[in-house]
Amino acid sequence: MKSKKWIYPIPVAEDALKEFTEELNVLPVTAAVLHQRGLRGDAAKQFIRPAGLRLCDFRDLPGTQTAGSRIAHAIRNGEKIAVFGDYDVDGITSSALMGEFIRSRGGECKIFLPNRLEDGYGLNRRAIEQAAENGVRLLITVDCGITGYEEVAMARRMDIDTIITDHHEPPEKLPDANVIVNPKLDGPEELTVLAGVGVTLQVVRATAHALGEKDPEQLRRHLDLVALGTVADVVPLFGENRSLTRAGLAVINRGTRLGLQALLRVSGLESGAIRSQDLAFRVAPRINAVGRLGDAQVALDLLMAEDANEADRLARILNEQNTKRQGIEKQVLHEAEAKLQAMTAVPEVIVLSDARWPIGVVGLAASRLSERYYRPCFVLSEQNGFAKGSGRSIAGFSLYAALDAVSPILEKWGGHEMAAGVTLAKEKLPEFFDKLQRLASEQLSEDAKEQVLYIDAVLPLAEIDDRLLNEFGKLEPFGYKNTRPLLVLENCRICLPPRVVGERHLKMKITDDQNNFLDVIGFGLGERVQEININNFIDIAGHASENVWNNTRILQIEMKDFQKTDTIAIIRESH
């Protein structure tokens, strides 16, 4: 693992920064971070001191009113309704939200989730047949359906009305549904980045309106699901997504949903101070685990549980499945690394395939390998003559465009720039590999293959204090497009021998020339321990945070990278 390229922002003019700092009544570093993220004046004030939950008008998203009216009609008239979702966190929370709302308004609703191993992704014929057998008159898809052309046609033949709510890239040929709600088809630009659960919420809002409900606060209790699905789906956390996530975290921290509270406990968390990072790294993986290994129904049952003992039981199952998933993922990564080491060089696009690898974890393995080697990566599972799996990419190489270019040799594919799924005949793998290498060689320069850290500010060690953490807390929730501020501490002396803790984390203590001290933890950086020794001087890039252990609170830096002091870095424009 080598050091990354650090790119610094152009400093804000001193006079402008002073004025901005005074206007916001914040530290200069906080003002600089806001300025570099394009937030000025009232927008910056609203960002750090938001005036409650402000959402876009759901009527601005085409199809929502029609969808809401049709669902309200079904509820009033006692029609049987089916909700079809997905096996990831976004799909499960979307399903729970829609199902919970319909049932709470007196509607009859059955929820279908696909089995990843048996059904694969998306609307399937088996679910439609079951819906028809159960007398369903209205089928609502959540977080899926936009590519379900044949399945929707089948539902129409069975006299089932279909409402599609989705946020994935729409194909050229759309399903012949009664209504389609997808912000990527039309609507305000701000809504194009909604997660599937965010789109589901707009339809729920429209349904509540069609039912004559005037008090939007009645929907607030569902926002915990919206926050969880939004954070887990790694959509940009600004605008509508940020508002929804902030409000949803407040609901989570009030501790009203039995299943989520049980899941927090087995994750080592307690409601009251839950942040977006907790949802992303502790909660979401446990929900995803059951879908990766088989049946996501357990996770749905947990989120909708109405009995505390049942919630605890289901939460334990999710926790056990997550532990199992971690072991399988570790084995797949070990085997994938061995395949890479056997190659003469790391290819432009990593493509690895094996019959032993479970389909449920190949996406995770692709993500890990892409991050480690900073290359686009596909990890595939070979089944019945086909190779099926997931890809993850890096900036500058769109998987959607690449798969579109090689689509004649593919059986099935879909996704977006940074993540995609693909199925192809096993004998086509060499051709798939060669075509991707050619595309990457044309599109990726050597600079593009170097991993980059975008620095927010350079700060003296002494300024890592409680006020800084408090002000950075006002920038939360953090996530994609609203990342935690990345700071550089320069000319730090290592004052205790660096050591590896856990399996692969690097821990050290640093000091400056004013005898200020600070703990440093570098998650996943343990293999670089040989690069540094006590009394070395280094520059550290990382996030200011706190470590709470046994009721003791210690300020620290979560180190993302380090360089020998005086390493030349690149200046870049504001970001």
C-alpha cells in the first residue's frame, strides 16, 4: 500500500475568510471548509443551522400524484396490494416504508422481496404469479422495476395495475406500467439523487395527501427508515437527502422503532448519539448480510417488528449472519489476492472469476480490491456456464459506459458510473477482459490511476479541540458529496513507537514543538508500520474525532494517509 496523492485547496483570501468567519460566528477552518464546498451567505447559514425539515413539493416529481391517488383508491376500496422491493438496505427500507404506511391506513398489503441466490435482482415472474394467486389488484415496486419490461407486461395480462417507483438509470424502452415515478426520467435536479427510499417517501407523501391528510408530521415517524436507506445507498448527502437524513437520525435517536433499537444494541450502539457513520459502517452491513447470504425477509421482519423479544431474536440472527458474511468475504479476498499475485502485473481493469465464490459477497470483494489497487474491478461467480457478479470503479472510468460499449457480449447488465452488475457466458470472459483493458487504456491516464486525497485544510495540532469537533458536527450528516473534513497536520513528531493493533490498524502518538500531544489511529494502515519509527517527522492527513472507551473520552486523528515531512503536494481549485 503506497501513499496517496494529496491535493490541497486554493486558500481563501484572508480578508474574505475573516469576513465569512465573523458572519457565521465559526472558526476560520470551519468557514474555509464551507467556502470551499461552495456554500456562501444564507446557504452557509442554513447549512450549519437548518431551520427544521424543509422538503421539496412532491408534486414537482412527475407521476407522484397519479401514483398517490391510485394507492389511496386501493386502500379505500379494500383492494389487495403487493409491494415488491429489493434485498439491499435501500430496497428493504423502501419496502418497510411503503408497507408500513399502507397497513397503518387500513390497507391490505403483502410485501415481496427477491432472494438474491434464487431470483437475482429485480421484479420477477414468480412474485407476479404469487400476487395474482393472492388476488392482488395493485403492484407497487420500490427501489426497482424500471427495467422490468417483460414482468410488467405479464402483470398487465393478469389484470394487475403496476406502479413503478425507482431511482436507477432508466433504459431506452420503459415498462408499460400504469405509473412510473423515477426522478432520473424527469423532475427537479435536486431529486435526481434521491435513494430508492427517498422516491418511495415522495409517493407516500402523495398518497397521504390523496387520503386527505393535512398534517405532514404524521409521516415523520417513518423518516428513520428513510435515513437508513439513504445513507446505506451512498447517494449525495446534500439538499433533500441531507434534510431527510438529519430528520431521520433524530427519529432514530428517539428510539421508537423496536427492531432498529435491537439492531443498534447488537452493533454495540445505543440510540441518543447515532450518526450517519454508524448507520453506514455498523448497521447497514448487518441488514445487507442476510440478503447477501440468502433471504432478506429476516431484515424486513426486524424493521417492522412490533414485539421487543422478537426484535431481539431477529437482531441476533442478523448479527450472526454478518459474522458469517465477514468470514466468507475474507476467504474470497484471500483467494482473489492470490490470483492477482500470480499475474505479471495488475491489469488496467481487474477481472476475477471463480466457481467457489458466493454471488452474495462478490460486490464487497470488488469494492475492497478496487480501493486497494485503485483500479476498476469486477469479481464474478461462475454458475451453470455463466459468470455473474459486480463491478466497482474509480474516478474517470464509467462502468455504465464501459458495459454499454461491450454489451453485445453480455447476457445482462446494469448500474451506474461507479458500481454495476453483469452476467455473461463463461467462455466470453477472455473477450470481456480484453475489451475492458482497451477501454481503460484509452480513458485512464497514469495520473488517473493514482489515488487522491482532497485536503480541506491545514491545521496546527493544538487546534484539534472540542470546539473544532463541535463545529464540524454542525456539518453532519456526513456521507457521499458531504464528506468529513480532511485535515493535514504538518511536521508531527512520533513520540511513541508505532504499533499494529487489532488485525491491521496502525496506532501512534504524535507531538508538536509546543508539547501538544494527540493520539492517531490509521484503520487498515497496519502494513505501513515499517515505514516509520519513533522520532520520525511526518505529515498526517486525517479526520478529527474522539475515541470513547470505558467512559473515557480522548481526542484523536483518524489517519487516512501519511507522508514524510516536506513532501510536495499539489494545489487544486476549490472543491
